[in-house]
Amino acid sequence: MNHWPFVIAAYGITLIGAAAVTVQSLLRMRAAERRADALKDRK
């Protein structure tokens, strides 16, 4: 049985997962920075 389709699928799943984690991290980081800036502006 040819193993390459499974290898390609594993890499695809890994890349999609890594991209999703990166995007989620970026969005949460930007939101946290906005909250931190709002706290700075209050003082």
C-alpha cells in the first residue's frame, strides 16, 4: 500500500492546525494589547 497520501494528509493537517493556532494567538494578543492600552489611558 502506498503511504504517501497519509504522509501528505498528516502534513496538511499539521499546517492547517499551526495556521489556526497562529491566527488565534495573533487575535488574542491584539485584544490583550487593546485592554492594556485602555488601562494605561485610565490613569
